[in-house]
Amino acid sequence: MGKVMMKKPSMMLAAGMLFCLSIIQPASAENVPTADDGIKINQLLVNYTSSVSTGDRARFESQLLDVHIPFAGIAAQAHGSKNMDLKSIQDYQGFRKAIFDGGDKFQQRFSNVKIEQLGNLAQVSLDYETTLQGTDYDGKGWKVILLIKVNGDWKIASEFFTSYPKI
């Protein structure tokens, strides 16, 4: 029988890595919004914060796919949330009651905004700050908003947020 020549493991690893690099590209390179979609998504975010700050519920809701979307605050505790199901995270009504129907006026701002988009699906990840108008920003956290493009307009299909721990 002839000898089987085995390549050194380091050479095999290097060849495998080169092959992987040749076929895999970073997701972010392909998930960058088009110029037009970037403008529309950023406008949606401006409308979001301004409708919260002005108490304009109708304007805010016009940006939602519908009022039954998954929309909830998720506890930032290490052990996670208990008893999660679809109904428990479809809580836009709780947000609406607190922000638009409670009588208090809030203001909100976003920072560290990251947008990824591929076709008619986009994700926005951002930091937010919310407070009663006229007071210092003290409610800070992170949210992830999923968007779907419908008839050329971006709509919020879900939103999940959590608060940063108070320092």
C-alpha cells in the first residue's frame, strides 16, 4: 500500500480559514440601509421621539404596523423574565396608557443608533433616555426596534426595551 501524505495540522487549519474567509463576508457589509431607506428610517425615529414629547398618540400609532405588535419592557435581571408568552409582550397598551393617556408629558431622546437593513426588513438598536418634561433625564436604557417596509413606508413591527441599572 502506498503512503498517505497528511498535511500538518497548522497548514490544514490555515487552508480552512482561507476558504471560510473567501466565502463569508461580514453581515454588516450587506445590511447597510440604502440612502433613501436610511433617511426614511431616521425620520421614523425623529417622529417617534417628537410624538412622545408632544403627546401625539395618533402620530405615534401611525408608525406602528398595528397596536397589537410585540412591544414590551424586558427585565434586565440576570435570571431573565418569568412566564413570558406572546400575550405578555404585546403590551403597547401599557406604554400608551403611561405615555399618552396618563396626563404627564414626557420627553425622549435617542443616541448610539445602529441601523441594519436588508430589503424590507430593518433593525434599529439604540440607547434611549426618557423623563418627565422639565426634569433631568433619569430613565436610561436600550431598545431594539424591528421595522417592516409596507408600501414604501417603514412601520414598527416590534419593540423591546430594558433599563440600564441605576448607578
